[in-house]
Amino acid sequence: TKTIREVLQEVIPQKQAQLQELKAKHSQASLGDVKVENVIGGMRGLKAMLWDASVLDPIEGIRFHGLSIPDCQKQLTPAPGGKEIIAESMLWLLLTGRVPTEAETRQLSREFAEKGDLPKHVEQLIDSLPKTLHPMTQLGMGVAALNHDSQFAAAYERGIKKSEYWTHTLEDCINLIARLPALAARIYRNVYKPGTPIAGINKDLDLVGNYVNMLGYGHNHDLTEYLRLYIAIHGDHEGGNASAHTAHLVGSTLSDPYLSYAAALFALAGPLHGLANQEVLRWQMNMQKEIGDKITHENIKEFLWKTLKSGQVVPGYGHGVLRNPDPRFIALQEFCSTRPELLADPVIQLVKQTYEVAPGVLKEHGKTKNPYPNVDAASGCVLYHYGLTEFKYYTVIFGVSRALGALTQLVWARALNLPLERPKSLSIDAIKQIVEKQ
Ligand code: AMX
């Protein structure tokens, strides 16, 4: 059994050599033109970023180091007594490109459990915040404050060689991932269950097992399994999405992983990105209130049109890259399909019926390039079923998960010595001058 550090010591030189070769032989090769539409269109489609852990195909969806979600479900170790992918095995895959053995996975679970307690000053900070402050704001603040103990920042101040950056970055990333469940659970308990004690960390449990325990739902095996799957498959979605890209950009200034990930969380907190999973539930509940018990395709269609005609987006539908139903949406639907009590739940049924109608309506509406559901269309309704009904909290769970991808790639950015990110911007006049000469 190897530690994750030993495996990285093996893989990093190989990747460094690969990158050197690419640089030496193909630096001047083109990956495509930069069109005006890329520059004014949020850089959609522009191949302009290195990200090794996952690649998103518009039709097939995400692959993590080449493995699809069903491949991961077959190959990655579950928790003892569970079936779903756990965060530790996904992290191993994202960070090293290798499928870990069961022993390697368990070793990482133990390390996370041993490092999972929050420093006192962060507990006090979170406890002092008003309960009305959005849970995502609290999460970002807590993560930023954890930089008090950043090993990378301390080592940089001492003076270290560039070749050592990644080792200190790795320690920060592991410490941060270990502490996220206690931080995220404390926010939940303070806001929604004030005055009740929080469970301690159990050294024999996986990261998400402990998270669910601290949230106060540890008795619910099905919810624990659902969150294991949820957190594993939300872990990475290539590098261009707003949260991963933010972590990468901020990290490129050599800000430490805590500050880089805090910034990423504030990108995730936007309604076009991670906040959509809160928005979906709010929107579906409004739909249910408006159409009552008479849930028919016709009524759902009418509600969809009302949303669109009022100039709002249909939350949980559309995507910057995907052009098919999101395989993460499918994986979460499949989780429901094996559990009759979930299938019978009216909110889950409403989500399913909306899926039967919404693509047709969105196609007719004719604006979105992708009329199909993304992961957020399905993720919240199961939490709601299991009693985690506070949907303003849902994006925090996403935030615990996205750390897996964003932080592992910070380690790689330092290992590969990727430079400060600094694209060239142009004014409208400058663009006009360039195109008018062509
Ligand atoms: N409902 C209504 N209109 C939509 C739409 C939707 N679900 N998705 C896209 N459109 C509209 C856009 O607003 C845009 O309108 P405009 O021309 O008036 O500005 C037009 O269709 C073209 O957009 P696009 O190229 O298809 O999408 P995009 O790459 O610009 O944006 C996304 C992608 C996800 C922001 C968009 O589809 C959206 O707003 N969806 C709803 C919010 C959501 O579910 N976000 C979560 C995404 C996944 C995640 O990050 N967690």
C-alpha cells in the first residue's frame, strides 16, 4: 500500500516530462482560431486552459482521467457496507490518475478523519455570524480564515524552491478537504439546528460518512449513500467552469489553496453556476404551489412558459458545454430508480415529469443551445425527501464536493510550474481595428 504522496512522487516526473516534450516539440501548433464570438461570448469554446483531471465531452459528458461515471461506479471503492463511490477514491483518481486499492482509500479516510477538526478561531468566526447570512458566504469566509495555518504560505515566506511548491500545496489541500465537512456541518447546525451539539469525528468513517454524521443525519444510511455519490460526481467538471477556473486563476498568483478555494466558492455561489441547485428546488416548489395536486404535462408546460416569458431562466436546464442530458443527472435519477420510496415522492416525481416536458418547451423557446437537464435539476429533490429541506444550504454541499477537483488541480498547477494566468483583453475599438484590417 502506497501513500498518496508516494504515488505523486512517481507520477509527477512523468507528467513534467510529457509537458516538457509538448513545449519543446509543439509550442507553436494551433488548437484553433480565436474568434470575436469567443472573446465577447464568455470565452465559450476557447481551448485556453490546461486541466488534467477530467475532460467534458458535449455529448457524452464528463470523464475523470478517462473514466465515465458508470466506470467509476464499477471501479472505485465504496465505504464499508455501502455501494456508492466515496470522496476518497474519487480524490485519488483525480489527483494521481490511478484507481486506488481499497487499502489506499481507507488510509486516506483515516488521514482525513485525523485532520478534520476545525481550529478554535474558525469555530468562533462561524459562530459569530448572523444566522441570516447565506450559508455559502459563511463557507467562503470559513475557508479563507483557514489560511491562518497554510503551510504553503508559511513555506513561501520562509523562502522555498519552485520545485517544492507542490508538496506544501498538497498538504494544504489535504488539510482543507479534511476540514470542509466540520466547517460545512457547523454552518448547517448553527443556522438550522441552533443550540444542539454536533457529533465528533469518527476515525473509522469516510469523509462523507463523517459529514452526514455532523449534519445530524448519520442514522440515515440511504442519505449517506446519496451524499457519497453526489459529492463524488460533483467533484470535477473540467477546468473552465467558473469555480474551478477561479481556483486556478487565483492559485496562479501563488495565493495559497485556502484563499484560492474561498474565491472559487464565491463563483459557485452564483445562480448560473452552483446556486442553481438551490434555485431548482425553490422553482419546483413554486410550481407545485401554483398547480396544486393536478400535476399534468399541460400544467407543467404552462408553468415553464410563464417562467420563460417573465424573462427568467429555467434552473437546472442548459449548460455551457454539454449538449445532452448530463450523465450526473442520469446517475442521480438511477439512484432513485432502485428505491420505490423515492420514486413515490411527489417532489421527485415532479422533477421527473418536468424532465419529460422541459426539453420540448426549451427547444420551442429556441434560445438555449442545450434544452436538457444539468445535474442541478435532480440533486436537490432527494435531499428534500430525506428531510434536508433547507435548500439555501444545498450549494454548500456542492462546495464540499468541488474541492476535490479544484484543489487536486492546484497541486498539479504547482507541480507543472504553470505560470500566472494573464489573458490579453481588448477594447471594442481595438477589436474593430483588428477585424477591419482583415
Ligand atoms: N432557461 C432559459 N433560457 C436559457 C436557459 C434556460 N435554462 N439556458 C440558456 N438559456 C438562454 C441564455 O440565457 C441565453 O439567452 P440570451 O441570448 O438572451 O442571453 C441563450 O439561451 C443562449 O445560452 P446558451 O449559450 O445556451 O447557454 P450559456 O452557455 O450562455 O449558459 C447556463 C449556460 C448554464 C448558464 C444556462 O444554460 C443557464 O442559465 N441555465 C440555468 C441555470 C443553471 O441551471 N445553471 C447550472 C449549470 C450547471 C452548474 O454550473 N451547476
